[in-house]
Amino acid sequence: MRNLFCLLLLIPFLGRAQDTLPGQAGPRVGLVLSGGGAKGMAHIGALRVIEEAGVRIDYIGGTSMGAIVGALYASGYSARQLDSLFAATDFSQLIQDNLPRSAKSFHEKEDSERYALTLPFNKFRVSFPAALSGGQNIYNELVRALYHVRDVSDFNQLPIPFFCIATDVETGEEIRLDQGYLPEAIMASGTFPSLFEPAEVNGRILIDGGVLNNYPVDEVRAMGADLVIGVDVQHGLRDRESLTSATEVLLQINNYRTVGQMKEKSLRTDLYIRPEMDQYSVIDFALRDSIIAEGVRAAENQRPAMEALAARQGNPPPRPLHPGLADSLQVNRLVIKGANNYSRGYVKGKLRFDLSEKISFSDLNEGISNLAATGNFQAIRYELLSSGEGEDMVLKLNQNPVRTFLRIGVHYDDLFKSGALINLTRKRFLLDDDVASFDLILGDKVRYNAEYYVDRGSYWSFGVNSRYNEFDHEINYRVIQSNFQTRENPNINNITLDVVDLTNQVYLQTVLREEFAFGIGIEHKLLKYSTTNLNELDPAESAAEFVPPAERTFFEKSHYFSTYGSLMLDTYDNRYFPSRGLYFDGDFHLYLFSSDFNDNFREFAVGKARMGGAFPLWGNLSLNLETEGGFKLGTSPVTSLDFVLGGYGSITLNNFIPFLGYDFLSLPGNSYVKSYARLDWQFSPKHHLMLSANAANVEDDLFRTGEWFTAPNFTGYGLGYGWDSFFGPVQVLYSWSPEARNNVVFFSIGYWF
């Protein structure tokens, strides 16, 4: 019965099966693969059955995900190789275009870890990004996967002739892509609106071919196919409960037409394979195994007919298979197109690899990520073309027309309290490679941060900063007594200290590989420490300014002028929850002049350094170890810039150092050493459970007396929870200290700024 069924199925094709390709027997078979996003992985399962049945595929046409799978198969991949390739690919990460932190310069790291939302801002109008992703990560993977056919510009010359369908978004015209650079063509075919930004190919702006032709069966037959096998992973119209995203709504609108078309197109398909896809969405990449299995199940229903077809083809010999992913390449020549406002040195410096030397594909992807992380380019496409013993790299850059951005952030912590940040950033403000940025922070205290930076990459860059910070916090009066020699008052235990800091810097900086930076500069600082809690002070016994009761008492109100140098290395994969990488931050300030409010200034210097590393231990458990220290040089009695330990978080103001177990501004001294350890268990994506400990010695002249080498005088421990949310880290930490015998709970929301 099975053989009879197959024979009856093939009778209509016998008359068309006489024309064959040169050197090949039996009917010529075309394969059409529809679009469908993640559902397109069912094509892999169907291809597995087609291969097992022994069918020779002579032509392939596809749209969107069907174009991607079809191009890979046409280039020489087997179904099982495709299965392995897709299993090793995290599509969720690729689609989101998440760039590794290492790809960003220090300024780009700060921006990505300060603002929760960035919006284009043009002519005083706020707009929204055209899509969720630019598709850069996916394009990088396609370039590597199709590296072995990099020189094939006519897709008819692939091991299996191939084409794909895209849509011209300006004219509404259907575009058949059968020539050009293969990764670029199939990327254009799969640029689903709202998910990916439109692609520019040969001057045309293209989007997903499924908008007009999601199942190009007629085009495959026109290539010369006698029989057409079609795999259709589209679903019908959804009900309201299934329309849960903008992507699904857009797909529903597009399906109004395609659902009707498929009734006719399926009749023009000789072997029609339709996996059951109604329970899957276009972004269900995590369900790869079950989707592929559904493709296998649907194709198995057609196995008898496919085996009969293979018999008519004469059981052709196995086709040559893809040799495997290349590990390295050698770029001999770099051709840059479209970087009108950026120098060749700037672009080449961001790529971070040398010409005519072997590099890995990961090195290439890192370089492209560095360019993408600048935000200066709307799209980055490149071609690798054979040239002697290596390749020419044709880099096509589409500059981002948006130069102005509105950025927003929110934050709360126990020191600065609540804050809402509004930022305006302008690129190419005065020069091609510069960035101007202004933060206005509204909340319990008004603050600002203004920056201007000219990015010359590995050459000396230039920057100007101006920053104003203000906060108040209740501290032990003994801290003020020890630092400013105020009179003892047994009736006062705590006071509210008001801190104002205005810092202006002009500096030069050079960066090596986006991870190492050296800078020198000059700095002006206005520093004010004051309170309104003191009713009276004897001016003969205090260096503080005497004012009438209930008014402000100043302990410090001086301008300081200094020169400084800094050295920084940062390869942490996450600023707040690092699981791997190294860190070093060293700073040395020489204070030369002061307005000398307390009449005690002499030249002095302050140096400090922090270093550490993060190491994965097992599974999602990691260990972060750090040590740091600081010292003062000179005999100046100025204490306003001494170190003060206590508190929790990413405090970047002066010499305030976080220390678990003690409240902010608790432990003063002109020198300190500190060690820190944290176990971080990421028990679910973006959620962390943390166990921390720190120990320190802090006092005056710690290194001169040798006390830094003794057992720590202060220790603290913490147990906390962290959530790496889209608007920044949310952290709750319970800490205690056995020496102070007190418990402190720290709480913060959002990025620190």
C-alpha cells in the first residue's frame, strides 16, 4: 500500500520529470522555506527528514528565517550541522544587540551605567528608536557562518542555487535578491519591522520579504524546478489573547493578506509540509528543540512521497558538506566607506586589530562591537573578500543622523536620597569626535554634571568636566571633633553634616583597547562642610566660623587647586554584579593652592588605589575580591580631604569610601587599607543573592607607624539581594559589625549618579 500511495502521488509529475540538470538524473527539485521568526527553526527538522529520505535539492528560495536557513543549507551545511549551529546560538542575546561591557570606552561605560532610557532628540522633539535591534550581532554571526562562500556574489553559483525575498520599504516593491554579499542579502530579507531596523542594500531600504511574499513558491518553480517541496511555518490569524506584543500585532496585520494567499500557494506546492506552529510565537527561540521536533513530525507525514521522489532521482551521491566554522582570518586591507565625519584612525583604533596579522573571529566581532558601542553609526555592515593569503575587509558605515539625545535616570539611596536625572547629550558638538553632555539631577538636593570630551581613541584625548554635588547626613559629632578640632560638647552626640562639592577638571587621557586608561589633568574644587545643629561655638577655641545660633556653622569653605594623574583598568563584565574580570583604579592628587578658609594650608598630596578581580566558581556562583588603600603625604594639617569610611554603594565623591557594618562617614583618617570579598549567587536571570565581608584599618599616618600591617581594627559583614533591572540595580543589604555592635540596612534603587 505504501509503494502504491507513493506511485499515485508522483503520477502528475512524470510528464514534467524529463528535463534534468546536466549530469543529474530524475526531476529537478526546488525547496521553498517560509518566514516565521523562531518558528523557522522547524525548517531544520524538515530538512533532516528530506535528507534521510535521500531527496536531492536543486534550488532553494526563502524569506526571512526561511532565507537564513535556506542560505546556510545552500552553502553546504547539512541539517544536523544546522541543528548544532542553532543549538550553540543564543538568539535572545543576538536580537537584543547586547554589547559586552568590554566593547565600550570608559565614557561609554559610564553612560550605559547611568541612564535608564535614551531617546533621540531632534529640533526639540523626542522620538523613539525605529526598532528593538540593529541586527549587528546576528550579522556578525552570519558573516562567520558563511565565510566559506564569501567570494560567491552570484547565488546561483552556490552548491545549491539560492535566492531570497525582501521588500523595498519606500516603494512597496518586492525585491528578489540573488546576487551580492550573501550575509547582507539574507539579513535584509529578515529585517522584521519593529524588531530590526531596515537594511540598506545597493541604495535601497529593505525590510522583511514576508511583508509581500512570505512563501516564494512561484519564484522557486521559475528557477527550473520540476517539483517543489514547501515548508510553511506561518500560522493563521491569532485571537485577542495571543496578541500580546507589538511584533505579534504587526504579524497579524501582515497575515490578513498572506493567509488568503497561502490557500492558493499551497495548491501550487507538490509536497506541502506544514508544521503545527499555532502555539509558538516569532520570538520563541528558547523553544528550539520542540519547534525542530515539530518540523520533523510534519515532514514525516510526507516521507513515503519523498522516498519515492528520491528513487526517481537515482539516489544521487552525497553533496559536499560545509567544512566547519573557521577559527581565524587575516585582514590584509581595510576599505572604509561612509565614515564622513570620522577619521580612518578613529575607526581603525576602535577595531583594535592589526592588518596582515592572524586574528580570531571573536577579535573581529569585538572590534565591530567597539564601533557599534559608540552609537555613532546606525548600521555597520562589512564584506570579507579573498585577497592573496588573507581577505580585504570592506567596511560600510551608515552614520547615525541623530546627534542629540535625551536621557533619563532615577535613583534612591540612603546618602543622596531621591534623585531624577535628565540629561542632554550632543555628539559632534564642536568637532567630529567630540561629545557634550549635561546632567541635571532633581530631588532632595539639586546636582549637576557637565562634560565635554574629544575622543581620539589610543591618541591623547581631551576633556573638561564640571560637577556639583550636595547632600546632608547625620554623623557622630566625634568625627567632626577629630577632623576640625571643635570644642567637645557632651550634650551633642550627632549632627547633620551638609556637604557641598563643586569640582572642575581639565584633562588629557589616552586609552588602550577600551580597557586601560591613563590621564593627567588640573582640578579646581570648592568644598564646604557645615551644619545648623550647633547653637554656639567659642571662636577662640574653634577653627570653625562663628555665626549666631540656629544659623549655619562652617567647618570648611575653601577652594583647592591641584594637579593629578590617574591610571585605570576595567575588564569587569558588570559594574554592580561582576562575575569575571579585573579592576584597578589609581589616583594621585597634588594640592598646590587653596583659599585657606581655616588658615592652615600647606602643600600636600593624596594617593589612593583600588584593585580586584571577579572569578566564576561554579555554575552561577562567583567571587569578587578587592583590596584598596590611600595615604596623605606632607605635613599640612588640612583634614577636609581625608578618607572617611562607611556606607554602601558606588560613591564617587572625594575620598568617601564604602564600608559594610558602619553608616556613611563614620571612620575618618588620613590613611587607610581595606579588603573586601563578596560571594554572588545569580539564582535566576538578573537576580542575585550576595554574602559580603570587609575589613580595614583607618587612622592618621597609618603607613608611617606600620599599623596598616596589623590585624584590622574594623570589620563588617553583609547579606543582600540585588536585581539587575532595566533602570539600574536594585540592592537591599543588611550589614553588621562585631566591633560597633550595630546593624545597618542599606537600600538603593537605580544607577548611581
